[in-house]
Amino acid sequence: MPTDYKPLIITSSAFELNQFIPTRYTCAGQDINPPIDIEDIPENAHSLVLIVDDPDAPGKTWVHWVMWNIPITHHIKENSIPGQQGWNDFNRTSWGGPCPPSGTHRYFFKVYALDAVLKLPSKTTKKELEQVMGKHIIAFGELIGLYR
């Protein structure tokens, strides 16, 4: 993923980098999104994008959440919808928590700061979003959580 942008610092009060995501945020729990904190957002950012995916899923990278046009904020609250949601691999436009069939999987919480607000339909996919936002990315950061 991006490496030549200003780095964002992404953390969560629910879990640390490369540590286990609490069951509360998974299909075995309440299946709500965890809180996410974002630091070092550039002053010229107009919106944020959040993509959560699992590259360890069988067959393909599994998309758990796609959201764009998040107003500039340093905190995405637990169980919230701060932006416009897109289509994920659960065939819905809402958070789908970790639910691996077997083994330990990594979940990448990717946050992008954009120099624009995007005009996209609600069922936009991760791939479509990435194509449109590519030229607008000014900063990027990610937090990786685990679940089994």
C-alpha cells in the first residue's frame, strides 16, 4: 500500500498494533466497529477514508468495511458511522467484524487523508473507491489487529 505519503498515526483504545481485537468487535460478539484514533492529519486534508480488510482470508482479501467522506476528526467512535459506507464482502454497506473460518487472521485498519471530498454512490466497492481516491491521497496510516 502507499509508502510515499505523509504518515498518519493510527491507534485504538481497544487493541494495540499486532494484538488481538476483543471479541466485542467480532461476529462472535456485538459485531460493532472498534474505536480508532488518528493523529498527524495534514492541515490541507478535506476528508478521511477508512478501509478494513483481511488479507489472510481464503481465496482473496476479504473487505470488512469501506467508508469515505469522513469529516476530519481525530477519533472514530465505537459503533459509529461517521462517513458514507460502501459495499463490503458481507454483501452489505455496514461494518462486518472479524469472523475467520480458521486460524489467526490479520485485520488492516487503513486510514487515508484526502485533499478532496468524493462523489460516489453508496454501493461503491473498495476497488472502485481506491481508483477514485488514488490521486487525492495526501496521508496514510494503518493499524493491524489480530483475531482467531
